Amino acid sequence: MIGRVQGVGFRYHTVHVASRLGITGWVRNASDGSVEVLAEGDQESLASFERYLHEGPSYAVVAAVEIRRPVETGVYRSFRVEY
């Protein structure tokens, strides 16, 4: 996922939601100001997570979301903020 987000705490709220859903991977700010997410999990959990990414937490404004579906690697054990 790549998207444009306004709102403090989006990445940390995303970690909470991903962890609750059993999603592994990461979220980070990109150099162009967008937010990138790499998420792995079962189809149902990923569908719920994708719905969350389109809305974000109540204090954030999600302007756009672009979904890409790369091959799952299985190397992630948790979901975290990357810097």
C-alpha cells in the first residue's frame, strides 16, 4: 500500500490494528511524504486491514491509497514501524 495521509499517529495506530488482526510486516513514511505499508497475513485479515487503510484512525485524513499485491515472503514475525 502506498498512500497520502495527514494526521499524527497514523503509523502507530496502523501497528495496533495490524497486530490485532494478526498481520505482519511494516509501515513507514516515504521520502515524498507518503506512507508505505507492507502487510502479510491471511486473506480475511488482509481484507479487513485494507478497509482500515482506506479510512485510517478518526483523526487522520487518507487522501489516496494504491494497493499492490507482491508475493508474500513469510519473513516477518510481527508488525512494526520502520524508519
